[in-house]
Amino acid sequence: MKVYNIKIVFIVLFLSAFGLTFSAGAQTVKPQAEVSKTTLETYKLNSKLMAREMPYRVILPDGYGNPQTKNVTAKPLSYSVIYLLHGLTGHFNNWADKTKLTDYAKNYNYIIVMPEGGNGWYTDSSSVANDKYESYIVQELIPEIDKKYRTISDRQHRAVAGLSMGGYGSIKFGLKYPEMFSLVGSFSGALGAASFSEKNAGGIGKAIDLIFGATDSEKRQSNDVFKIVKEMTAEKIKNLPFIYLDCGTEDFLIQSNRDFAALLLEKKIPHEFRQLPGIHDWKFWNSQVNEFLEVSEKFIK
């Protein structure tokens, strides 16, 4: 039968009660380090423009739900917002389900919003009255997020980025609504979308024809990011958000991305273009969304 030193047992219990450790020989128990956590939420917005409920996901930063401060009179913290757009045939849940975004987000104090864009190319359709994906995001979703959450609702604290179709959408939003965003990002962006038609792009082009209309239509031209940049005045260029582009060197969209980057260079529009080994897949987008979050710290506060 073992005999214990009563004084030592008492000291161990006393220290443990206050979260302290007691060293018995070489082994020491240390408090577990705090781990940042994020919250993933899913909601639906009853859209008047879309005439239906539109789902979206939100990642909230660590501590958002418990905004306590030592100074009880201080206001709860407010946050910058990043909107992430999915690609063609994708949905609002792709970013959270197919990448490590929720893990990456733990390192940043951003609210991250992932809208549903259907296959609508983030454009108001010329053939379906209630497919107004551009107006829905700009006029309904962003105001909804600013109302629902503690956001800092100005351009300096808002960014938008996306992959493939979403890359096109984010670049277009930045060019058409520069007063709303300080940073836009495109990963493997389908930047030549407005040039696609049934004649040169088969089924995808046929679907785009229904959205943009005829190849010479005003709607198609007003949604052509190449045309918008080519015709942009020096005064308008001064107000543009910073543009971040990347594309895999083995991606079938690499040339259109190179052409767009060359145009930005010609027009002296501030941007960064990364050409990296990779194809049009989630492995590439998983790595690049993490890179974009890091870049975002330079442009949104």
C-alpha cells in the first residue's frame, strides 16, 4: 500500500483549482493553447428581384458572437467583408465544402459571404425576367449583409473575388461598381465570357447567348470586361479597386488571363498577375483563396 505525503497532495489540489501546474520530476502539464474558431452559417434571402429565396453562406470570425470587451462602454467590433463567388455549375456552398476556407479564415478577422449565382454569370439575364444575378448581389445581398452583421460598410472594407465564372463576375463588379470595392480577385477567371457564343463555345456559349443576348447587343458589350477597360478614361481608372489575377499555366483559360493582364498593364491599372503551375480545378483554387486572404490584408482593413 502506497503512502502519500498529505502536504504535497494538498498543494497539488490547491494549484489545480486555480488552473496552475505542479511539477513532479520532469513531467509538466501545460495549459492548452487557445485555438481561433470560425462560425459557418447558412441563410436565405427572400429576393424581390429574383422572385425567390436565395441561399448564401457566411463565415464569421472568431469572437464575433461574443463581442465582450474590458471596457463595457466600448462598441462591439465591426468587420471588413469579402464576397466569394462560385463558378459555372457550382453553388453557394462550394467554397466551404471543397476548400479549407473555414480553416484559412481562422487567421483573419473577415466576414466572408458566399452567394448563390446559379449559372447566371453574375449578370441580369436578357431572356429570364427574374434572373437578375448582378442586381441581386449589388442591390439586395450586400445591403442585407451590412444590415444583418456588424460590417464596416464602405469600399475600403469590402472585397469581392471568385473562381472561373465567379472570377469574371468579381472583375466586372469591380469595374462597374468601383465605389463599392477596394479589392477584386479572379482565380482562373473566365474573363472572355462576353465573347462566348453558341458558334464558338457550343453549349456553354448557347447558355451565355440567352443571358447576354446577340453578339452585337448593348447588354453583351456593357458586360465585356475587355471593352470596359479599353474604353475607360484616366479619371475613372484612378478610382478602380486593386485587381488581383491568377491562373494556372496549364489552364485552358490562361491566354485570356494573360491578354487581360496585358491590357491592365497597357492602361496602367494597378494589379497583380500570378501565373502558377496548375489546371482548372479545386486544388488550384484551394491554394489561391488562401493567397488572396493574405493579399487582402494590404487593401482592406
